[in-house]
Amino acid sequence: MFLPSLDSSSKQVLDYHNETTRHYKETLENLAKVNQTINYVVGTLEELRGSVEDKLNWMMALVGGTGSDDDDDDDDDDDDDDDD
């Protein structure tokens, strides 16, 4: 009477262990997929960032800069005229 109960409990523990192991393997596989996806997205974003920077630099060179330096010089000239 004691042995069948022990055998049944052992089988339940073994079944639970097998199920847990299966879930653990599935989790690791899914985490590997997530990691691959994140690496792909990061790589794509880095390429996109580089491309956008190249285009912005090209546009800046085409336009000749932001023009903020010229505005600052004009303000200084106006201040000098007021002192005369």
C-alpha cells in the first residue's frame, strides 16, 4: 500500500520535472528569437541613423551651414552703431 503511493508521487514529480524542462527550453528558444530581433532592429536603426546623418551633412554643405553665425554678427554691428 505504501509503495503504490510512493510510485505515483514519483511519477508526478518526474512528469512535473519533464514539463518544467520543456517550458524552460521553450523559454530559452523564445529569448534567443527576441534577442535576434532586437539585434536586427538595433542594426537597422544604426544604418538608418548613419544614412540620415549623411543626408543632413550633405544638405548642410549644400545650404552652407545654419546661418546662426551671420545673425550674431549683425546684432553686434547694431549695438556698435548705437554707441556712436
